[in-house]
Amino acid sequence: MTAAGDAPLVTVLGASGYLGSVLTARLAAQPVRLRAVARRPTPVPRHATAVEVHTADLTAPGALAPAVADADIVLHLGKHSGGWRDAERDPDSERINVGVMRDLITVLRARRTAGPPPVVVFAATTSQIGLPPDHPMDGSEPDRPETAYDRQKLAAEQLLKTATTEGVLRGISLRLPTVFGRSPLSGVPDQGVVSTMVRRALAGQPLTMWHDGTVKRDLVYVEDAADAFTAAMRHPTGLAGRHWLVGTGRHDTLGEVFRTVADAVAARTGRPPVPVTSVEPPQDAPVIDFLSTTVNPAPFRTASGWSARTGLRDAVDRTVAALLDGSGATGKEPSVRT
């Protein structure tokens, strides 16, 4: 553990990913020693002076122990690259989504010391609950996961909670809703629905919905999501041993979101806004795509002091600017749940 007066050593697992890269950039500007761990090369901000880049496949035997050696805080954002869609058909997803957590607990159990256990903050998902209720979730709801991905995330979260009870670590699970947007802190692309619709609008294509636009989502801008992790790691005493829901509490309808995208692109390009239309959904569309998913973030806000600071239009404007500045525009369909 860190000696008194020294900066804590923070390890980010999944540092080269979409959210992990933004979180790494945030931490690089803070008074911590930072170890960025990922299977792929991790982008490091130019201003960073105390960042150790550690490239490893964490599913390989023996790879995890050196990645988290002496870490005071582990921010676990690692997941299978195929996301929720591939979890149903790819047997490797369980090894990554659950196995890395199991291995992490084994490593930390073996190095137990007399000091406070290390803090582990885990990136979970609000969809672990299964079909959402007709009111904003606050984390007290029973979990009835519907997909393999959600079952895997829940299994990893339960391992974390058990290890906290045993005193191996101080575990905090942050259940995230849809995280979206591009940030100047990272060049890693967002393949989610909002950025996909920005690309479509930039290409002059209509923005299509599988419903009438009244379905609600709690959409958290990627920088705000990264800040939730830094807030959590600073408040382990009040947060450890539980899961917490991260959200804006804003509950935007997708019709409003898509119209905001159309207007933001029009403002930047000088062209008329592209139309926002409803189309027939595919026959295999998941039921959850037609249900509103809303979050009451008050419990986490009260316990950690965190709150989402970026409004929808501001986040969309930043995303439009980032895509115009260097990422181009394509019309490919969303690859993540909305």
C-alpha cells in the first residue's frame, strides 16, 4: 500500500477503451500515480508525467498480478470487446466479463496486508435489472437479467460484493446507463446510438426510430461518466459493498435526442436539419428497445457528491464538433443498446 504522504497508485483496467481512455485522461491531470492497463496501446495525454502504460491480455495466465501490483485503487472497466450482443454467442465473453473479476479478487486476496484493503470500482450496467420498471430506478429494485451480458455483469458484481464482505477489498459497483458522446480527451470513437445518428445527419441521411419517439433514456455524457469513477474512488467508506446507479435524472425522449442531433448538425453545417422519422422495427428487435429506462441518481449523488454537469445539447455539440474535426461521417447502424 502507499506510504503516508505519497500519491495513491491508481490502476485503470480497460484504459484504451471508449470510457477508459477518457477516465485515464482525467486521472492524468490529478495528483495520483497512474497505471493504464489494456490489451491495445493506450493513448496518454501529452501533459501526463506520472503515467505507466502496461499492455497485457488480462485473460492470460499470470497477466493480472503485475497489472495491479501495489495498486491502492483499481478501476475495472474491462469487458469483452463485442459488448452485450456477442455475449450470447461468444464463449470468451464470460472469461473476460466475469473471469477477470474472479482473478482480480484472487490476486488481491493473496496480497492482503494490515492496512486498508484496496478500492475496486467496477463498471456495471443498469440493464442488469432486466426489464426496467415504469418509474426511475434507484438501485433498490430486484435483479432479473434478461441477457447473457447482463447475467455476466451481475455475476462479476456479486463476486465484488462478496469479496468486500470478506475484507479482501473495498468494492464499489457503478451501474451505468447509456454513455455517449465524443470528448477531446480521447480519440477513441463512440459507436453508440447518439454518435451514429450524428454521423447519419452529417451524411445528410434521415434519423430513423423504431417507435414514436416517446421512449425515454437517461443518457450520460462520457466525461461525466468518467467523473463518476473519480468521485467513487474518493468516497470508499460510504460507497463500498453496494451498487450505485449513475444517471442524469433528465430522462430525455429519443425523439427529442434525435431532433437535437439534427438541429446541432444543421447549426454547424448550415444545411437544413435532416428529418427524424419512425420506421418499422426488425422482427428480432429486443423488447427493451421499446421500454423507457430512467434513473434516479439521488442516492449516488448524496453519497459521493457527483452529479452530471453536461446538458444534452452541449454534449451533442461537442460530439458533432469532434466528428467534423477528424472522424468523418458514416451511416452505419447503432451497434449498442439504446
